Amino acid sequence: MQITITWIVPSTADQTYANVTQVAYLDEKCEAAGALSFENRVTEKDGGHVVTIQRQMPSGGVPALVKKIVGDKVDVFETFAWGPRQADGGRRAALHVQFKGQPITMKGTSTIVPDGTGSRYTLDAALKAKIPIIGRTIEKMGSPEIIKAIEAEEGVSREWASGRR
């Protein structure tokens, strides 16, 4: 199942990138998404950064069928491998999300590009549940909670852009 989410941030692409590669920002992102616990790391690499997010999320909002598979809590491991600044001032990251102990992954890209006086952040990824017969059903039933967690970052990005953090 393809998940694409875009929002406009009232800060330049460089400022937005600087924010999304700070541990304090990542901590707020996890808190806003309702994480029960989390650990975030950022390392420099090849003109960009590798952002690693480990968080435990409650599975309370998912349907019973999904909860039977994932349990009451889900350990989520996310990696954003951000590349160097592009000619247009934007950045691109390879995204990989793994749900510990589950045959469920999400792979795709995140981009930050200039948009007028601000920037546009886009996450575009394929959610895959490798479970015979019911995989697509699990993807459809679990995706609203995943989308909700991703969208929680929009508010954090706006707060950081406006300096209200």
C-alpha cells in the first residue's frame, strides 16, 4: 500500500533539514506521535545525515485483527539516510521502517524542497505486510495509525520553523 504525505513548512529547505536532523526535534516528533519510549540518533555521512529512530508505539488504535498480529505495543525502527544538498537546495532521504518481530516494512523516500519562502516535506513509501492471504488487509487496516504517527510530525515542524519550541 502506497502512503504519500506532504506538508508545507514555513522555513527554508536548509532550516527544515537542520531541524529534522536534530535529536531534540526527533524526540518531540516521537512524543507528538504518542510513543511510549524512544531513542534517536543522528550521524553525519557523505554530506548528509543518517537519522535512526527507535520507538515503541501503542497499538491501541488498530483493529482487533491487526492487534492479534502485532500485540499491544509495536517496536518501530526507522532510518532516514539523507543525502547531500541538491542543486535546487533540497534534500532526499532513503527511508526504511521495520516493525520488530513483524513481517511488515515500509520503504520509500522523504524529500525536503524549496517552496516559495518555505519548504515542502514529502514522505512517499510503500507499506508491505508479507503475510499470506491477509497481507493487503493488514496494510489497509494498519495504515491509518501509521499515517496518524507521520502526520504528528507536521505540527512539530511548524513549531520548530516558528521558533516556538
